[in-house]
Amino acid sequence: MSSPGPDPHRFVIVPHRPYQRGWWVLIAVLWPLTVAAAWYLASHSAAPSLAAARSQLSANSDRLDSEQAAVKDLRQQVATLRRSDQISRNANVELQSNLSEREEEVSGLRADVDFYERLVGSTGQRHGLNAHEAVFSPEAGGTWHYTVTLTQNINRGAITKGQMQLAVEGVRGGKMTSVKWADLLQKPGAPGQAFSFRYFQQLEGSVILPPGFTPQRVRVLLNADGNNVDQPFAWSAKKTGE
């Protein structure tokens, strides 16, 4: 026969401890006071530092704004100075170019004065009809503009008349060849260019060189009153506008 289990209806005796309830009450009362005291101490100790930090932050912000404005102003000054420097450089380059052009012009005028003094001056060397120079410059249509200067001072006061023709010598297809006057003008049987002068004259015109032809020398052929002159010049080409 099994023994009976414990009776659920029996009372359990628990010892009474009144001091534990007192501790919980004390903690419940002191905890809010502790939190309030901590907040009070933290706020009063941190408030002066926070105010100082805010003041320093404001001062730094004002200083940053001032420095940014100064940097912007300096950048604007640098940009202005760079533009001024570029303008000065461009003006200097243009001035140097103009001075170089004027020097070339003066040099050319001096050469012309020397030429005319030798030609018409009392101490100039006497010489008969001859070609002083022959210069070519390219034209837009593929032609070549020529300027040939003729002179004479042996017959002072006399008029020299005649005709001029040109012949250009060079290389074509790896061979030396000469392009005659009629071929330069592309007019078969073309007569020479007439001239008539007392001391000098410049003859001008245009000629066409064959494709693939490289000029090396030009011959100026003159005929005046039965006298023939054949003067060679190295090919001299100037850029357009010189």
C-alpha cells in the first residue's frame, strides 16, 4: 500500500523579514535623488566649458568666414594679375614684331638708297643694261608673281628700250630641265615683256611652273637695240606680303 503524498492544502511557514522591505523603500527614495544630484552636478560643472566652447566656435566661424573672404579676394587679384601679365606679354610680342618689321623696312630703305646713289650718283660705278635682281612670290591661284629690277647708268639721260624674257631652270622627274618664257606664260610664241627707262625699272608679272617642277635658278634675258644680256640668279622666293 502506497504512502499518501503531501497535502496541498497545508500551510507553508515563511519567516518574516521586515528589514528587506525597508531596503527597497530606501532605494526607491534615494535613486531619483541620486539621479537629480548627478544631473545637477554635471550641468553646473559642464555649463561653463560648454559656454566657452560655443564662444570659441563662434569666434572660429567668424575667423573662417574672414579668411575665406580674404582667399577669394586674393584669388581675384591673382586672376587679374595673370590677365594683366598676359596682356603685357601679348603687347610686348606685338611690339617686338613691329620693331622687327620696322628694322627690316629701314634696312630695305637703306639698301634702296645705296642702290640709287650708286646708280645716279656722281661717284657711282658706270655699267650698262643689266638685271639687278629677280624675286618670286607664290600667288593664291598657284601662279608665281615675279619682280625683276633692270638698271643702267652708262648712258645718262638716254632712254633704254627693249624686251625681257625669263627662263626658269630646275629639276623635274629627276632630270634637269629649263622652262622657257612661252611655257611660263602658257602662250606659244609669246613676245618678251617690253621695258623703257632712263636709270632703272621694275617689271612685274605672273608665270606658271609645271607640276612636279622644282625651280633652282632663273635666267633674265634682255634684248635692247640689238644688245643681248643673259643674267642668271638663284631662285629667290618670298612669302606673300613680304
